[in-house]
Amino acid sequence: MADQERTVTGVQTVLTYSYLNEAAAFALEQAIDSEEGRFYNCLCSKGMSAFCLEAYVNHVGMDRIEHWDEWAPPLDKLRRIAED
């Protein structure tokens, strides 16, 4: 049978907050398991957690609020979602 070239198309949804949450959890696990580099792993975990929260707020905001502004300060975004 001869090889045939085929084109496959599809749609994929990337949930950034999910990747960031996994990265934060992994860095925290590394900090717990090893004393060497613990400070940097904790720092990475905290940073990824903050980015995760903002990404999730953007996800919820875009889904629930018309004219969502991704460039607004994070605290303003949380207030908008809380008011909705």
C-alpha cells in the first residue's frame, strides 16, 4: 500500500492557567524535596501562582463579561468579576 499524504485539522483550547498551576505545583514539590535551591523553587512557585490567578481571572472575565479589558490592573479585574 502506497503512503498517502493527509491533512488533519482541528481546534484546541489552551487553558494557560492550568499550565501555570502545574508549574507552581511542580516548583513547590521541588522545594519540599530538596533543600538545595529551595528559595528559588519557592520564588518560582509563588510567581507561577500569581500568574495562574491572573490567567484564571482573565479566563472567567472573557467568558462572563462583555468588553473584558485584559490590560486592566489585576485588582480592578477581580473587582469587576466580584460585582458581576
